[in-house]
Amino acid sequence: MMMIRRLYIAPLFLLFFAGNLQAQKTGVQITGSSIELQDDSVHIGFILSAAGLRTDYRMDITPILYTDTNNLYLPAARIAGKSHLRLQARKQALQGKRSENQDNRLAIQTTVAGEPLRYTASVAYEPWMQHASLRVDVQMKGCCRSELLPSGLVAKDIALVVPQATRPEPNIPEPVTVSLSAAELLVQTETFVCPIAEFDSDKATGMFHRDREALRVYFHQNKTVIENGYRDNAVTLERFDKALRILQGDSVARIGKILLVGCASIEGSLQHNQNLAGKRAEVLKDFAVARGVDPQRIEIVNLGEGWDELRDLIAESDSMPYRKEALRIIDTVPIMKGRELQLMKLGGGNPYRWMMKHLFPLQRNAGYIKVYYEKR
């Protein structure tokens, strides 16, 4: 006879706001939460909806069952604006990629902003879950930025009580519950984490700057020291650190490779920029090694001066003066035959000064960070 042990949580209405959005507060609403313990499985359910989410953004929600000593990441959920979904579909069609929910990645429970999502998950019961708590981590992503919203408490000190049986239950076979590894859950929300099978093809492309799924850490001109307050470095490093911790704690998967590509803008001597790009990638390697990553699993590519990226940035610009002339110089003049000098002389130096202000800062980065996991 199957014993049903239940804890019903009074309907919750939780709203977590992003504090720096001035025009309209944005947050996640959770209602109708409940937890049921049936035999050896814990069943979790609640209703998700988004408030004030822009149509070109999405929210990635990760529920976490936790105590002081244990964490269990549940399957992620996603609420996306219609424009964001259309843009992703268009990009995938142009790049010939499969859906982001395919390619060895399990489907995310998803809904369109404005429609509720009935979230459900089942996990195998373990003794530490008695008096555990449940929270959700929320990350908002869109065309212009990625922002971690405050975590929200769904239930605290959950007591999975065994009530007296009132009537016998029919002998129905239990459904098979798929147990996901931490790595498989992580790739649902972090696109810079990939299966090891993708490593060789990613490295072979060479055009690392076109990969929008990779992480980037930016540096000031002629610097190799990471500053958390510069651009989005703080959020980027937090995501990188979190991925490393999750993979190192996974009993099924582990870090197979980390690919770091260093890059520099073109101003200055070629040899100096080559050294600068290499040191920027080494700084990210030190960051990973300090967190327990085996140095032999880290591969560095020194891209040196980012001429391919600069050409793409110029081609995409609608406001750069002498744009066509600059593209002609890049396409026809070899680097060692004075390419940069001709750009500096073009139009009395105005195009070069414009690039120094608008384009070169985008190239001063450890230009590519991707983490690849493999089975233990």
C-alpha cells in the first residue's frame, strides 16, 4: 500500500523586484505552492508568472532545495517575452543551429510573458530534505544586459510529516523519475557551459568574437588587472564562479575543458598587444585555478590584436566616418605593411579617434570563456 505523506504550504504570493529598473518594476510572482512526499519521492509544484518583463527579455528561474550543508538544483523554468523568442528563433535559423533546448540539453519548462506557468518537479527523497528550505534564483537576460535578481524564499524549514492513513491506496506503479546531474541542470540556463563533444568544433572556428554565448571579462586600456566594477565584470565573474562550483560538486559530471581566449585592441605595437592579450587570458586562468580547477584542463588561445572583430564592428556601424575606406584598408593592407598607420592617417585621424572611443574598448577583453563538462 502506498503511503502518501503530504505538506501543503499555504498559498504564497512572492514578488522579487529588480531594484535598478526605474520605469517599471520587474519581478517574478509565485502562487499556489505545495510539496508532497509520496513513498520515496518529493513532488514540488507552484505557479510562476512575470511582472513588468520587457518583451525583448527573459527570466531564467532555478528552484533550489537547500540546507546549511546541502543544495539540490531543480530543473529550471523560463519566462520569455515574445520579441525575445522571435529574436532567438531568427538567430538560430540564420546560424543553422538547433533549438537551445536541444543538443544534449533537457527541455526547460517555458512560458510566454503574460501567461502563467505551472511548474512541477519530482526528486528522490533523501533524509537531509527533512526541514530543508526552498528558494528560487532568478536571472534576467536580454539584448542589453544580464542581471541577477534577489533570490526568493518559497518555503522554509519544510516538515515532511507522515499523517495517519485514512484509506488504502490502489496499487499503481510509480512513474519513473529521471535524475538530472548538476551539469545537465546548469546548461539549461548558462549557455557558456557545454558538453565536451562541442570543444573541438568551438576551438576550430577561430572567430571567437562571433560566439554570443561565451562569457567576456573586460579590461581598461593597457591593463591586465580584473576590475569588478568595470562594465559587467562582477556579474560575469559571479556566473563563472557559480558554474565552477556546481561542476566541481557534481557526482556524475566534471569539468572537462575550459577555453580562454585573450584579445587586445589594435593601438600600440603588435608584440606589446600579443603579450597583453596573453596575460589577460592568464589572469582568467589564475581565477579558475584559485577555485580548484586543474590547470591541465584549461586551454588558452592568444588572439593578439583583434583585427577580425574590429572589421566586424566597423561593418556593423552606421555612424563611423570613412567606414568604407577603413574596411578597404583592413582588407587590402597587411598588418606588417602599415595597416594601422594608414587607419591613423585616414580622414585626418578622425576615424581612428572615433574607433578609440567607441570600438577599441569592446576589444580589450579575455575575449572568450567557455566551460565544457564530461562524464566522470
